[in-house]
Amino acid sequence: MTVEITDDTFEEVITSKKPVMIDFWAGWCAPCRVLSPIIDGVAKDVSGDAIVGKIDADKYDTGGRFGVRNIPTVLIFKDGQVVDRLVGLKQASEYKEALKKVI
């Protein structure tokens, strides 16, 4: 299951002991809408081993802190640090492999 992330919950999520994958998206973004079920699938595949979340880039400012300039952008965090960045729409396998590298 994916976690809905806000500016207020962001720090708590990325400082988790588990790796974290965050999808920065917006409602008007067609590729973001295509990516959403892919991210949900990744969340199911790694349930318990990692946290997978989504943050609305239009509603919250957190993306700017990490140089998110295009959406969709997926960031992977380990120990509170960005360890991977996937920009644009990718194949489901690419998201799974990127996250499994840090689990």
C-alpha cells in the first residue's frame, strides 16, 4: 500500500529505517496518472521491506528541496539520503529493480 505524504510527514517518512520510494506527481500530468498503478504495484511487491509513497508536487513544496523539476519523478531514499532518481515514465521493472537494490 502506498502512503500519502505531505510536507509535514516527509521528514518522518524518509528517516525510516526502511528504504523509501517517493513518487512526485500532479493531477494534470498524464504520465503521472499512468505511473500511479505501477507505483501501487511496487508497493505491494515490497510490502514490509520498504515504504512507498506519493506526494502531490503541486500541493506541497518538498520536491524543490531535492531538485524535482519534472514530473513524474521518483526518488529513492536510504538512511534519509537520496540514492536514486528516476525521471519520467519508466517500465515497472525499472522501479522495482531500483528499489530492490537498496532493500
